[in-house]
Amino acid sequence: MPPPDPTPDLHDPDRDLVSSVLLDATPEQVFEAYADPALLSRWWGPEGFTNTFHQFDLWPGGAWRFDMHGPDGTTYPNESVFIEVTRPSRIVFDHACAPRFRMFVTLAARGGMTEMVWRMRHETAAQLQKLLPLVGPANEQNFDRLGRLLFQRAEGR
């Protein structure tokens, strides 16, 4: 990772990919979909991907190690370290393997719903540009999967 960013909460348009969605759930319900590894493993990743979690310690300094399994059978090992966890409004983690980035997840109540914003701070502008065609659509697929999970839970499924 590069040295710590002196202004991590300020938007950097050259390195940040920002994606957002409005979810029909409370911030606490959305946060729980992150905090419970059994739920998180059901929606994390693009459409068609599954997950095998090896370690999930949701606290500052805690590790998150898992494998994402692509629809073609390819396994993608992932390692992250949680930097900040503020229930139910914010999770910050460093994706510690390539491609390296810092993910800022914010959850805010909006009229009975939750606005979720993902800000992925990439190491360089070049890295962001290289990944943008893949990551932008993948984030939207993540949001869709999370929305379906929240709906199913609201319906008691």
C-alpha cells in the first residue's frame, strides 16, 4: 500500500470510484448484511460469483480473508483489513491484495430507506482507469444482489 493518505475522507476524482444505491431497508439492516458473514457471503461479488470465507473479524485491525469463485470456476483469493467500523453508518477497509484499494462504505437513512455509498480509493489514477470498465458494473451487480437479499429477509425468506 502507498503511505497513509493525509486526507482520506476528501474525494479524489483521479483515484476514487464512487457508486451509490438507495436500499429499501434501515441502515441497521444493511449494516447487518455486512456484519453477518453468512449474509455477506450470499451477496458479495458480481452476479454469478460465490464466496468461501476463511476469516471475518469485523473490528478495526480485523482481517477478512475469503475466496471468490467465478462462474467459470476460477478462484480469486482476497485479503482485507478493517480500518474503521462504526455501526450502523460506516465501514472502511483496505483491500490488501492486488488490486489494492481502500473501500469506504457509508450508510445513511433517507426517508425510511438507506443510501449506501461505496468509495473505492485506488492506489493510482492509472489503476482506477484500468479497472473502471470492470469494477463499475460489478459494483452495480453487488448492489442488486444486496437489494434482493434485503427483500428476501423482509419477506421472511
